[in-house]
Amino acid sequence: RYDLKSATKSIGSIALGLALDDGRLRLTDLAQTHLPSLGVPPKRNSTTGWLDEITVLQLATHTAGFAKPGGYVALEFQPGTTWHYSDGGVNWLADVLTQVYAEDLNTLLFSRVWSTIGITDASVIPTGSLSWRKNSQRDQKLNGVEPRELASGIKASVDAMARIGYLFLRRGAWNGQRLLSESFVDTVRTPRAEVASTVNADATEFPSANQNTGVLWRTNTSGELADLPRDAYWGHGLGDNLIVVIPSLDLVIARTGNDPDDSTLPQLRAEGNGPDAVLVALLSPIVQSVTLTTSCSSVLSVKACRSAKSPAT
């Protein structure tokens, strides 16, 4: 199992999908209606006059205004005005979902989705393919339940990552069983107009993020990554842990690597290269290989097609 860091956000989006599909909340809901303690601590957030403006959607799209760290952090921007990458906001979303279900999100997801798609629980089976630590950022229980951290905290095998990607590729169905609605899958991979109209406060590290943010997933809707199809979307964590879904190519890519917290281990990302440069370098050859093979097989046998192309291809 690998520490997936922020790819946890996209995996954990399944809990939000269940809540939406079950009718327990809506993206447009004010988050405080489900979690009255939203945003406090710290107490100074209650003096901003902003807490009762925050929606579930804003928590899920980094537009609620919270600072970056995952603990109890300050509101830095008026909700809905600014895209600012925030583990704190996403962890408040985890608290909202825990409150809504009055259940540990780990238990919820294993019982409703993960076990069905062949992911095993490492808290029950030592060789299990996924574990989710208790919240290391917050100590406040909800309904007597210790909340999970949605911003980070999942460790999983590459097989488990691929299964989650495949569930989304198959639009929420698994072996004929409906686990998530198609409308939710469309929601996570479709940027929102209200997010696109915000100011991007992290444009250096996340260029065009406000244009391409889905719900807890990143998309290529604007064509920012020219070598990738525009329908590609992905979860991405520190250390370049990736779950990439490309419907037009019927393709899922799962990638993980060395522990990003261990400075003695080499990382995929070269010094000075941002996340988009890494995505292009990693994903473009995969996309090209699938595209070329598909194109060739429509007119020639694959063997003949390969012999007609250079060894590099």
C-alpha cells in the first residue's frame, strides 16, 4: 500500500456521491445546515460573517475560502470568490459527510462500494489493499464518531486505485450493479461555471485550476494539456500518485511511486517542473500508444502496424 496523499480527495469523493444519490444533501446546500459547528475552531472565523455563506459545493471545489493546512484553519477569502487549494476546506466536507451519515466514512465506503469492487480492508485483513487513517489534523468527534481526513490519509495498492478509476470509467456501475449514479460521475468531471468565475489565488502552482476543477477531481476540459483528450480527468496526490480516467480512450491509468516524505528517495517530479509538466511527460506516451494502436488496428493487424512504424513507436 502506498500513501496516496491528496489523491485521497478523489477517492473520498465517493462518500459525497453516496450522500447526493441518497438525497441526504445537495451541492447547493449551506454546509452549516448539516454541520452547525462548521469553521469553528478557530473562533475568529465566526466574526467574519462568512460561515453561513459556505456551500457544500464550495468545500468540494476549493472555493470556500479556507487556508491551505488541513487542521482548524482561518477563513482567508469570502466564500465563492476565490479558488485557493485548501485541505482545511476539504476536511470540513469530510466532517459534513460524517455528520450526515453519523457513521465512520471508512465503514460507509467499504460497506457500500469498496468491498463490492474488490478492495479489501487493511484494518481487517493485514494484506488488505486499502487503509484510511483516523484524522491526524483534528480531535473533535462528530456524533461520537472520529472523522476521517478527506484531504489525505488513504494508503492503497495500485490495484485498488485502478478499480476505483474503473468504477468511474464505467460511470458508477460494477458488474451490472449500480453503485454511483451516472449523474454524480458527470458531476465530478464537469467544471462548474461558479468556480470558473472565481479568482485563482494559486495560479503559479495550479494554472487554470479554477477553469478545470470538477468536484474533488481535476479535469482537462479547457484543453490545457494539449496531448490529453479533453474528457480526461484525474485525482492527483503529492509524489505524483495518480488515478486518471479517459473515457474517450476507454482507459484508466493508476500510478504511484516513492514516499514523497522520504527525501532520500527519488521522485518523478524533477526540480522546477510543476505538476502539469509531470502529467504531460507521464501520460502523453500512454495516450499516444493507445491512440496509435487503435488507429492502426482499424486498417491493419496490430503486428503489421507495429512493423510499419519506427522501433521507438
